[in-house]
Amino acid sequence: MKRYRVIITPFAADNIRQAYEWLAAENPAYAAKWLSGIREKILSLENLPKSHALAPESEAFDCDIRQALYGRGMPWRIFFSIDGETVHVLHVRHGHRDYWLP
């Protein structure tokens, strides 16, 4: 099976850090579990990233933007693009937030 290289952009890394800090202030035990889970989900993009749907926001961008979902209920959305054999994680945001715009 083809494996893709997964790169987390600085912007997405900041999204993850900020979310973790907020969660840690609210519920430290859950924050650690969330961080581990979101990392696992992101790393899973090395296999079959094209199996994830295009994000509704994709039409507003110059390239296809896909999304992977993490969590139950209103999940976290992991936005990424695929360039050749590389997956670029572009943004991570909670599903309650408005659509992401360029």
C-alpha cells in the first residue's frame, strides 16, 4: 500500500497547541487523551488520505481541501491537501466553528 508523507504546517500546529491549552485548562485528563487521539488521526493520513471527503470549504480554495473528522458528536475537523505523495495538514478546528475561509 502506498504511504504518504504527513506534514503539519505551522498554522495547524498552532491550532492544535491552542486547542490543547484551552482543553487543559478546562479538563486536563481529557486534554491529554484528545492530544493523543488527534495526533493518531493525523498520522493515519499516511494511508488512504483520498478516502476522506472534500471539505465544503474546498470550493473557495485554489486546490482540493479534504477533511478528516476526529471525535464524537460535533467532531474536530482536520483540513489537509494532497500534493503528490505528501499530505499537508493545513488547519484544525472544532466543528462548532463557522466554515474556514481563505
